[in-house]
Amino acid sequence: MAHDESRRTAGSHPVVLQRSSYPEYLRISEILRKETVGGILLLIAAAVAIIWANSPFGASYFAIRDFEFGYEPWHLKLSVGQWASDGLLAVFFFLTGLELKREFVAGDLRRVSRAIVPVAAAFGGVVVPALIYTIVNLSSPDTLRGWAIPTATDIAFALAVLAVISSHLPGALRIFLLTLAVVDDLIAIAIIAFFYSEDVSFVFLLWMLLPLGLFALLAQRRPKFFGRTTLGPWLILLPLGILTWALMHASGVHATVAGVLLGFCVPVLRRAPDGSRALPRPNKPGLAEVFEHRFRPLSTGFAVPVFAFFSAGVAIGGAEGFVSALTDPVLIGIVLGLVLGKPVGILLTTFIVTRTTRATLDPGLSWWDLLGVGILAGVGFTVSLLVNDLSFGAGSQHDDHAKVAILTASLMAALLSSVVLRSRNKHYRRITEEEKVDTDADGIPDVFEDRGDQAHP
């Protein structure tokens, strides 16, 4: 095949951004399809929120968002907006925890040779935007707290952009973008846990370990039961998860971190008949993959769009209000961080890794392709909005200006990446067609079999 011949020209040097194993290709393709739908719902929810907040009925939007309810003694009397960010986003971060564990235990990231580039690129895509924001805001100490806002990538939003522009992005680039976003989420979780937790109560944290430990014990000991039954996870694991979340929230650590920890507790490897652990198969998935399949629609179809609806609404104040926001260093730092810092950080670290390891890009791809993906990674939305609320508090002037910045930067990144990626659409379409050919009787493309990856471990 042409692809295999082009790969051989790379010699003995390692190749980065090459195609993944076939089972991983199928699994991630399914995730990307669901995330694309979720991204479109996300865009719709954000648009409705912005229109409503700036309409003559805008007061009703903010009244609903700021309405408080809950049990005060447990520190759970929260506004509707806080319930969306602290509660519903825990579902999103639970899925993130499942994805992270799946990638590092059974996915392509378990191999250092494949993990080093997207992991390094993710770190570069976090450090450079944070540095740019910090430099811009050095003369304004009150706004430095928002340094982490431009560090996040919203994979659902980015995939929605690809769907809108009808880009035929090759599987290798899509997987790179997803992996980049997953590692990016892990870094964001660590930032939230260590830099945005206040007045931490270690007593509540210790109590939180009890339901978390029981959740882990049951999930590890009875994976077949929870994988085969529909009600079991809802009746047994969900109450333990809610208790873990509530105690985490009471401890002062942001409650969404509980979602990640719960996701880490779910086993990825399936239990073989002899009692040993084995990699999941397409027809015999592990419990993490089962949960990912069951709960992703809840996350992408409900939790994240509802959060976006209550978080994206900002009263811009017309042209005058938008112009006044342009002078805020918060807006300048976020826009420069996402639109400029993200692609620079991703390309720079990828270039350094390839130079130090003497690796080469897959012959079918170029640095121009990586630039397009790097710009697209500047579409920061969900986690950026969450960190913004944690940095400045909902309703403050800096919070509103940061929301305008996140929306503006995401739109700019989407438009710029569209120009770059669409210019290569003919090339991408040719690669996509190559991925569809040479399929033998068992339905496995020869391009994967020639690489020696086992489709049925």
C-alpha cells in the first residue's frame, strides 16, 4: 500500500502521529462521533444563554442562575449555576477519569513511544498560555489568579467545529487531538485541586476516603455484575459516588475532583476465566469501557450543555461594553493565551521532542497539519469557564470580561483553524480513502495488520 511504502521511507527513526492500533482506532472513532454531537449541543446552549442574557428578558436568566437551594449544614446551599458547575460537571470529569485510565492502562498511551508526543504537547499547550497570561497581567496583581483560564482545550467544542467545516481530518490527527485534550484535562484537574482549593478540611477529606474506598472495592471485586446489570450501578455505586462528591465538596477541594477519582477506581482490564487480568476486547469490554458507553450520553447530551448554558451567559452591554472589556488585561491575556499560546506551545514542544528523539512526522502529515490542530486546541470552553468562575467568582466584572474573552478566543481559534485545515481537505480526503481500502474478509484494514497490532488480543 502507498501508506506503508511512505512509512518505510522514514527509515529506522521513530514516527510520531502515526495511525493507532485498530481496536483503539475503532474505540476513539466512536468517542469522537458522540463528542461531536455533544459539541453541537454545547454550541447551541451557549448561544441561547448569550442571547437570553442580552435580551430584554436578561434579568430572568440571571435570576434563575443565581437562585439558591440545598442543605446549608452540609455546605450544599448552592445557586443553580453552582449546582451545574460543581454537580453536573462531576459527571463530565467522571468520564474524563475513565478515559484517562483507559488510555494509560490499555490504550496507546501505555507505550511511552506513543505517549511522549501528545503528553509533551499537552504540557506545552498549558505552560505557554499560562506564561502569556501572567506576563500580560503582571502589572495587575488582582487578575493574576486567572492564569489557568487559557490552559484548557474543549474537545467537544473542537470536534463540533470540525463537523461544521466538514473537515476530513485523518484518524491520526483526530486521535492526537483527543489524546491532547485528555491529558490537558488531567493537568486542569491537578490545577483545580492544588491551586483553586481554599480552607481545605482534612477531616472531611479523610471521611471522603470511606465511600471512595468502598466504591473502588465493589467495582474491582464485582465488575461482571455491574457490567451486566443496569440497575446495579445506579442503586449501589451511585449513592457511594454522591456521598464521595458531597464530602469532597465539604472539604473545600473542588467537588469535580471527586468525579475523576471515582473514574480512576473503575477497572479497565477485564477478568479472564482463570482469574487473571486481560486487555478488553471489542466484544468483551472492561467495566470502564462499559460505563463510558453508558454514561457518555448523560455527560455530552445533558450535563455539559446545561453547565454551558448557565456559565456562558454574560451581559455584554452592547458595543460600548465590549469595547470596555477589550482594555481589561484579563481579556487580553486569555485571548492571546488561547489563540497564540496554545499552537505555539504545542508546536514548540512537539518540535523539541522530535529533534531530541530523532523522530519524524508520519509521511502523510506535515507541520502545517499540526499547526491547524494546535490552533484548534485553542478552543477552550467548558474547563476554561469553570476555572474562570473559580478565579473571579460568578457575576464579577473580571468574570464577565473573562467569559467574553473565552467566547471570543474560541471563535477566533475556530475560524483560524478552519482556514488552515480546509486548505488541506483534498489531502485529508485522500488519506481517509486510503484508510478505507485494503479491508480483508474479517473487516480489519491491512494497514493495521501490517503494523503487527493485534485486533483481537
